[in-house]
Amino acid sequence: MEIKLSNAGYNIISSGSVILYEAHSELKFSIKASEDFSFEIVLQFINDDKQERSLDKEVRDNTIYFKCANFENTIGIGTVNPLPIATVAGKEWLLHFWSYTMGDNKVRKVSYTFFEKE
């Protein structure tokens, strides 16, 4: 059986949930988009009492870093709109994610979806 998912004009190319080893550790996606194009995405979860909640993006080499500051919330916090991450074979790729802290902020669950423009 083969099932294909789509939503709002985008194919869902990958989705899932993970529980991180530690609440403030990084989640790394190593993506081989084609035979000649690969890249990484790193979600960094930082607890910093000196700044407000924020989501910052930095690109270095073939790695996209999303710095998620103060994403401490048991009902979850994440992207309101999918984030553009790449263009592969002329099609836009985007990432949506949501993060939950559990157990007095000692454990983190991250749900994610990768989209590709149809």
C-alpha cells in the first residue's frame, strides 16, 4: 500500500514526532534531497531568562540553524506558518514544527512536517 498526503497545495514529504534526549538539546535533520544536494537543519532549544521568546534563523555552509529561545510551554509552541528551507528540483520546501515541554520542562517532544510545493 502507498499513501500520499497533501495539504493546501503542498505534498507532505515527511512528518513525525520525537522526544529529545534532553529538553535543551539540539534536534538535527540530515536531509539528502537529491543525488547532488544534501543539507542539515538544526533546531536549537535555548532557555534564556534574559530575553523574550524568539525564533531566529542562521545559515552556515549547508546547515540551517533555527534558534528557539524560551520555547518552554506544556501546551506547545512553534511555527504559525511553515518556514521556507530550500528549493529542490524547482520546488519550494518548507518546515513546520511544534515543541512541547513535559515533566517540569525536563523533557521535550517535537512534532514536525516537511512540505513540498505541488
